[in-house]
Amino acid sequence: MNATKIDGRRARGLRTRDAIVSALMDLIATGDVAPTAQRIADRAGVSVRSVYQHFTDVEGLYADASARTYDWVLTMSRNVDPKWDRDRRIEEFVASRSAVLEALTPFNRASRLIEPHSEAIRRNRRVMQRQSRERIALAFAPELSRLEGSARANLLNVLDVLASWPAWDHMRNTGLSVRTARQVMRSAITTQLATFD
């Protein structure tokens, strides 16, 4: 078999694999947090057999989707310049974080179902949480730099909780609109940083 045929087959295989992961993500985004292999195959336009050829288990499929979600979050998140005044930093941070959290909601709900059985998904979640915490530390570096030791760690922990997906999910599940949830996050962060006035 010549190299052209092998390369063509490999390219088709990669396209099929990509279509399967995209189908899973599309289904999750529309609220189907536990789609069957048949629904994934139908959405991808492939056979169920193709799904199992490319992914020997559900964990592998979800791990690929989780990795892609992480990459997407990196491109969607905006860094906040610590040189901006505090009001602007809070506003920019909350706008970016709330948009990311809202977009991530169906994916987080889906991943929670399989996470207890998937080291890959747990690992990706830890990486995303670490990245999230680093963005908070950057955005509010002027305030955090004025504290030391446990006081600094405590403020960072509080800000991390206020801007976390569980907090966002709680607000949305209790009936708050995106706009109101964003206002609550902004108000809570502003209150925490008010002592630095």
C-alpha cells in the first residue's frame, strides 16, 4: 500500500474522530448530557460501529471532548490587566468569567456524570481550576499583593469560590437570570475588595 493511501486513510480517520467528538459536544450543548452512542453516531453522520472503532470506551470519548473544551475555554477567557483601576478589573473579570461559566454549564453537568470513573476528566478539571485561579490572581494582583500568608490565601480562596462554576450553577439553578447572576458575582467580589479602599 502506498503512502498516499495510508495518509488518506489516516486523514479520513481523523475527520471521523473529530466529527464524533464534535457530535458529542453539540448534543451536550443542547442539553443531552448523557447521549447514547447511537445519538452521537446519528449526529456525526457515522455508524455506531465507527464510534466504537475510534473510541474503545466512553472515557476516551469524554476525555477528548474535555480536552477540547479546555482549549476552547482558554480562547474564550480574557485576561484582565492588573494595571487597570479596580472597578474596570472587576467589570471585565465578571463579564468574561460569567460568559465562560454559562457556556460551560452543560459540559460541566455532563462531565460530572462520568468524572467519578474517569481520571482523564478529573485531571482536565484540575487543570481548568488551576488556570481559573491563576486568572483571578492576575486580575486582583494589586489587592492580593498587599496581603501576606494566610490572609492572602484566604482572599484568593474566597474570590475563587465566588467565581466558581458550582456557585454559578447554584445561582442559575435557583432561577437567577444570567444578568442577575452576573450582578451577584460582581457585588460579592466588590464587597470582598472594598476593604482596600
